[in-house]
Amino acid sequence: MKKILAVFDGNHYSENVLHFINNLNQLSAVSVTGIFLSSHDYAHLWSNPAMQETLGSLSMVKEELELADKGIESNISRFENYCLKEGLPFRVHDESGSEVFETLRYETRFADLMILSNDLFYKNIGEQPNEYLQQILHASECAVLMLPEKENFPDHLILCYDGSPSSVFAIKQFAYILPELCDREAILLSREEEDQIRQHPLLEELAVRHFPALSLQILDKTEGNKPFSSWVNSRSHPMVVAGAFSRSGISRLFKKSFIAEVIKENNASVFIAHK
Amino acid sequence: MKKILWVINPLDFKESDCEFPHYMADLTEGEVSVAFIDTGIAEIAPVAADSLILPTRDYRLLDYPVIINEEKRAMTGSTHALIRGFFSARNKTIHFHENESLDFEDLIRESRFADLMLTSISLSGLLNENHSLSHRVKELLVRAQCPVLIAPENLQEIQKIYFTYNGSYSSVYAIRQFTMLFRNLSHIPVTVLTVLESVKEEELPDKKLLNEFLSRNYKTFGFKLLQGHPDKELLIELMYQRNAIVTFGAFGRNRVSRMLNPSHSEKVTEGINIPVFITHP
């Protein structure tokens, strides 16, 4: 049975995260642990001087903190009621405090997947992927799935390959963690200048074993990030699978990559795995 | 369907070596893909042990004369036929790498696109009476980009699972990867082995989280806390085990760490005769 962490911030409750988990449970049994990050965690972020410029006015932030604290209890109730109603095994992570990243790290160490809303997650502190989201991804020791808030269970996959070991790692991890989604149409996508996929019969051999409905697509080398993210977001209910060079490469992933644009446009689910 | 990359020295092979990979393919619901190592990289074993009278000598591999090359080719062909015959007789698909042999860097690249690499404790094909990990296998364990399974000397059906655990991400990573690859083993009893300086149950790090993970994935599991030096305690615990498999989460991440802290998994691996599953983040 898979263990899934559903992470919410104090202010925002994502219905779509739970609908997704429930849909997944119909395909393969899961248990869900709800993690509700409190205002203490937010304050911890505020104490980082580098963040203060990003976060803006202190008085505005303090109001948000108070609202967040009130919101958490209500969100926990909604979460519990939903899980009980749908018959989802669940628990609520009951620690809070300033050690949020360490706590989250330990939870993810023993989990198969962490899911959060890429629209709602601390949306007030900046455009996604904001610094907080990036830090959470950095701390995670399991794969992460970011969902747009509008409800959509993926009906096809976009497996991103850029010639790096990490992109292959992510494709493998997706197949191990979410095998029930592997029968969907899968597009193995390369953006390299040369036709790297055709120079890598190994990748095709691996991918076709796990994704029986596989097709290949090469993006024109002249296209920048924007056209690619627009292409992804124009498709119906895609799930993008991408890697990162390492946990320390998360920020590089977002700075250099089309993934940031995809998340920003908020139409596609994004699965990220790193070692 | 998973890809199991089976790395073989074609000059040191017998038909019974096929039994364990065949068994693994069944367990993982995967297919075996054979890669012959370039025997030019085989290690040289010293002819004589260190001694004042007969000092150790190293023999270098030079360019092979034509006759030796022909013999190698014949033996490789024979190995190829043995493997094909074995799997064909059992209606099992087997693939062979398009290259006649692979060098070390090729193997690492291949591992990136494999789900599991299977090898023996030594790929040298030469004297290995001490049952020690060859230099090349050690390098593979460090650099492989997929989990590595070291096969035992003979086929053993898995009836017990041992997870070595020290609270680290690496040890949990190995347990998770094993669980994902071997989902058909959820009914097999699991023992989590931890070596602590003092044996107190409450000192097992993150026991609640580990307990929860195990209960979701395995029907029966337990914890065994050992006291003492990890190498010695794990070796004592595992050396007489059969029909079991053990996981390790790290294998000397780099040369420096290995020098300072010789990997426990290395010493234990050399002393036991059960399959060893090693991977690291």
C-alpha cells in the first residue's frame, strides 16, 4: 500500500489534492498522511533575511499568520471528514514548529510520494514556484507531485528526457511509484539539439517496457521554454515527469527549465523525482 | 516490465549460473538482458601470497595473442549458447546486448537505463578463493545508476528478508527501492537489523515511521537490535543464513569515505552467501 503525504499550508485547502488521492486509491490502495504547515513554519521562513525582500510588508504577513492559524484546525477537520467519507486510511501529522523542513524530511523518507497544490501552496508569498515550494522540494526525500487546482486526473503522460541521468531516474521512479498510471498514452519527449532519443535505444527499451502506449517526440531546438510550456498546457490533462540533477539542483531545475513555466501556467500535473 | 541487466564474465560461466537470474526475472516480472564484460578489464590475482621467499607479483594484461583471442571468442560463443538454451527451454525471453562485450563505462551507462543490475561477487574470472569483492564490482556498486544485486553462489529461493537499517536516508532508500522492485515478496517475513552501541528498543531511530512503512508493505516483520561493531555483528547474524536476501543502503559513496569508514556492506557481502541488494541515493 502506498503512503502518500498530502501537504497543505494553513490558509489553503486543496480539494484537488484529495480528489486525486481518492482516484488513485480506486486503482491501487493508498494511505494518506495530512501535513498542515502552521504559521510557525511561515515565520521560520520570514526569519531568513533573504526571504524578507520576497515576502513584502511585515504587517501584511502578520495578518496572514493569524488567519493561517485559524485556518489549520478547520482544514484538518475537512481533511478527516473527507477521508472518512471516502474510506481512505489516513492520519494527521501532529507536530508543528520551527523545524518544519527537518520534520518534513523525516516524513518523506518513509513515504512513497508527496502531493501538494502548485497553485495554492503559499500562494501569497509569490508566484509559483515560490521560494517556499522550492525549499520543500529540496527537503523532500521522496518523489513530489504538484497538481493544478482545477480537477483533472491525468489521461496522458509527458516523460521529459534531456540526456541526464536524473531525467531517466525520474522516469524509472514514476514507473515504480505510480505503475497504475503507466498504461496511459506516454510521450517520451526530448528537447536536445540532436535526436538523443534515437541515439539512445536503451532509453526506448526501458521506457517501452514500463509504458506500453509509448510514442516519441522531439521538440525543435529553436524553441525556448515558453513555447514548450504552452504546448504542454494546451494539452488535455497531462502529467509531466521530470528529474532534477540532485536535491541541490532543484533551484537549477527551476531557473533553467521549462518546468517552472509549466507550473506557473498551472494546467499540468508535474511529477519530480530526484536522488 | 522491468529490465534486469545481468553482467557476466563469459570466460567464467557455468549453466547453473542461469538459475538465479531466471528466478529473479520471475520475482520481479521482468526480463533479463545479458551484457558480457570486456575480459580485458578482468583483474589479475597474485600468483603467490605475500611472503619473504616468494613476493607477490602482479601480472599485467597485454595485447592478447591471436590464439588466446580465438579461444576467448569460442568460450564467449559457448556461454551465449548455454544461456540461450537455458532460457529457451523454460520459455523465457532473454536478450543479449548488441555489443560483443562492454567496458566499465558502458556498464555504468547501461545501468542508467536498467531497473536492476545482477552480478556475481567477482567478475574477474580468476582465482577468487577468498570470495572477495573484485575491484570492478566494488566500483560498480559505487557508481551504478540502478540497484545492484549480487547473486549467491547457488540458487536460493527467498524465504526471509533482512533490511539493514541505521536511521539514515540511504538505508531507507534501499528498503524503499527493494520494496518497489520486489512487490511480489510482500508475504515474506522481514527482519530489520540495526546495530547499536547499546541495545535499547526505544533507540531505534524513527521506529514509528519505519513501523508504519513496513506494515503497509509487508505482512510480517520484526526488529532485531544487535550490539557491537556493525561489520562483525551483521556478519555473525547473516553468515549462516540461506534462502534469504539482505539490503544495504550505501557502498562507500566515494573513495575518501571508504578510506575513513570502510563500508560495512563490503565486509559483510564478502562473508555471506545470500543475495545482497545494494543501492544508494
